Amino acid sequence: MRWIVILAVLLVLPGAHAATSADFFVVDVSPTALTPGETVTMNITLKNLGREFGLYLRSQLDPNDLSPVTAVGSPKKFLSRAEAAEDTGEYFGIVRQDEELRIQYEVHVDDDASVGAYSIPLVLTWEDKLLNTQTQTLYLGVEIVGEPELVISGVSLDPARIYADSDFTLTLAIDNIGEDKAEVVECGLVFPEVFSGEDTAFLGTIARDGRATASYSLKASKEAESRSYDFTAVITYEDASGLKRVERPFRVFVSERGDIDLEIAGISTSPAKIYPGTDFTLSVQLENIGTQDAKSVMATISNSEGFVGEFSSFIGKIEVDDVSSGIFDLTATPSVTPGDHTFTMEILYTDEKGDEFTDTKTFTVYVDATPEKSKLRVVAGILVVAGAAVFLWRRRRAVSEIEG
């Protein structure tokens, strides 16, 4: 009975042409962009552009498993009227010339599929008008696109320590550790109210395994306490599937301003020996052993024991754990007595908020006797020693004569 119906249909179809078989072409495939690990419905539209019809059309997706795309369920389909569009005019599995046919496959992409373009074979089988079996392999072009994954790989501050009521630059390193590039990347910044400044950076395209940096000029207000604060980077980007948005939290620490402690680390003179009536350069090394930088440091020395010259020296900034020197060009007057001389040094400086402070230190400078005076003292010493020796010799001689 089935063959009688088919023969009846064939009688009403157009007459045969020179071509002896149907010829199928892929008209459309959707979607063509797939991601590793996803399961989607693939819609395939075929069209018979041959000069003949095809009977009992069957399809098989990727029978030799040549691609990372696998049909969920059976890869074989018999394309009956239920598979075709209602307006194709298909009769009992007959696909006529210029007719379109839509096929659906639910497919899964391998989790470890490599990013790239693939041609998925679709094997069609049918019978021609003489009931001879015909086959044709079509190729469906798809692209496996990986998803970008943007993460914060580094957070840096300039200066490294920030305080209340201070400006700083925050720099974020954004890495793409995903499987595809991210385009039109923009990194917004959300921070507490005690901070102000820039909150948006445009980064453009970040390639797979690529990196971009986002920098923001910010300020911590006077109300900022010394503690850790929650910041959030809101990253938006576009990939093959559209606009995406991720949030990456991180923390910023506001340090407590410590004390400035300037101590004398060393005293030196040039020349090393100082005599009355000579010029010399005095160098006083100051070390900041505190926990806050000292700014606009000015040192002034005083001494009323016969020194003249430049008693003030501007040193400038002395950072924490750093040493700077105050330089003073002085003259020891001829009236200066040899020995230790005490100097008083007043240090004026400001902290990082601009408040002024003063501190007072003392140190000594040794003055040698002049070479001429030193020689006289040596001769005088020799004479004293010689006189004492003669005196002792005469006394012993007198004692010996009395006893004898």
C-alpha cells in the first residue's frame, strides 16, 4: 500500500530533468558560536537545490566523532514531516526541488574543547527516484569560543602607605585567565564615603592570557580611620555572547600617622682636626627613627665659646629610616681654648599634615691645641721631668754621704 501511495505522488511531480539526484545545501546554522561545556539546540536549515527530489531523507551528525560537538541522544534522524516545516509540502518523506527542511539537534560541547573554528560533518542519506540510495556529506561551520575570566592580579598604592587627609594613586592589574578575549573592558571602582576621586577606567581589549592596568587618583579624607576598607572593582566587558559584568572585591589599608623622632647619628668635621684660628666645616647627621616622614627640616646651632660662621642649615625632607646632614661652615677663633666644646642644636620640622614641631639636641666638638703650643708643652714637660730626676739624684747622693 505504501509503495502505491508513493508511485501516485511521483506521477503528479514535475517531470525528470537531466540531473539524477537531489543536491542539498546548508542554508543556515544557529547558533554558530558555542562555548566549552554548554548544551544547546542547534537549528539547521537545508535546501534541495538539485533537479530531482529525495525520498526518505535521513541525517547523522558527526558519525566519526571528528569534532568536540556531540549530539545528545541519537545522532541519527529520519526526516519525516514532523521534522520539516509545515509549509514545505513534503509528502511521506519526499523533499522536492527548491524545498527547505529544518533539522534540530540538541548538542553538547566538550568541557575541554579548544577554542577555534570547526567543521561538523552532517551525513545525509536518501533514495532517488529509482530508489537507489544516495549519500552526501555537508559541513556545518561553528566556532568554539571560550569565556573570558577577568581577575585582579595585583593592587598597588603610591605612596605605599596612605594616611587620612592624603592623596594617593591606586593601581589595579587586571588579568584575563579565561579562554577568550574580553572586549570593551571598563573597570569601575566602588569605595566608602571617606574616599573620593576617580572611579572609572577604560581598558579596551584584554586578550587571552593578557593584562591591563587601571589607575585611579584618590584621596582619603580627614575622617578616615586607621583600618582596612572594602573596595570593589566592577568590571564590564563584551564577549561572543554579549555584555558581561563581574565584581572583584579587595581591601585598602589606611595607616596611622606615627611620631617623628630625629636623632643625631654622627658628627664629623673637615678637616678632622680643629685648631684655634682655623676654618672648618661641621656636618651633623640626623636620622629619622620614627614612623612618619619629617618635612622642611631646619637645623640651627649655637655656641658662645668663640665660634663664628653659618649657624643655620636647611636639610629638607628626612624619610623614615633615612639619614640627612646639616652642613655648617664655621671658624674657630684664636681665643678658643683647646678641649671639648658643647653645641646646642634646635631642629624645626613639619609632619605630613603640616603641623610644626621643634626639638633640641646637644653635641660636642673637640679643638686641638696649636702645634707651637703643643711643642712648648712637650719641652716644658721634659724639663719638669729632668728637674725632678736631678733633684732625686742629688737627694740620694746626700743620703749616701751621710751614711758613709
